[in-house]
Amino acid sequence: MKVVATVGLGANLNDPAAQVEYALAELNRLPATRLLARSSLYASAPVGYVDQPDFVNAVAQIETALAPRALLAALLDIEHRHGRERSFRNAPRTLDLDLLLYGAAHFHEDGLTLPHPRMSERGFVLFPLLEIAPDAVIPGRGRAADWVARCGDQSVSPLIPPAAVVNA
């Protein structure tokens, strides 16, 4: 069974825009997976640990037959190949891939919570998500658009014009 999943992408080291673009291409090459849509690139200020460069972020929707844990493992493998190191929480990174949504799944298991537990608090997730899916719903929380006003104090701005839908 194929499911539409949503992935958040971010980077702030080693040419972050290129890291995100390469990762978007890699999502399309995952087994039993195809890229449906991708947002523009956005610049955002760091959250949590602020003494680091700004981030480049994007959101992608994919159609996949991978189960949630298998998809998460594939995302972590892409991060690893891009040189991701987890030295401390919210540290600078070459690439960060977050499984945000997996269909309408709403659950918590060790190491995996869907929807992503902080996605409704992050402008760098919501703005690109709403660009490609204006009617997106966060299971258990409601319409993604209803959460944007709460992110008004976060610095998020388009970096590159909208990219539109891919392979639709």
C-alpha cells in the first residue's frame, strides 16, 4: 500500500542549499518511493541553539510503499551520507531530514512520533508545507494553516521562488 508522507529538510553547513537540493533528489530515488511535490527553499533563523548559521529549509511530499520505520531509516541513511553528526541537541548540521507526516498516522513509538511532535510550532516547517499543500492537516492537531500565526515571531523567508509540483 502506498502512502503520502511529508519530509522536512534543513541544513546550515557545507553549502546548505546544495545539501537540501541533493537530498530532495535522493528522496526520489528511495525504493518504492517517488517525489510528488517539493517546496521552495526557505531561509530561517536557528531554533534552540542560536549561535550558528541560518538554515536553508524545504518540505517534500513523497508517495512511498516503505513502512514508517523503514522510511525513517532511509532518511537517517541519507543524513549519514551527507556527513550529519549529532554532537549535541540543535547543533549545526550538514543535513536534517524529519519525517513529519505519514498519511493520517497519529502514534508514538520509541524513536518515532507521528505527526512530528514539534512541526506545528515551527515556521520553517509550516510555511513550506503550506506552499505545496495549502489544505494540509496535522493529525490530532487540525489544519496546518491554523498554526502559522503562532510562528509569527520566527524569521522564515523564501530563498528561491516556488518550485511547484514534480511528477504529478
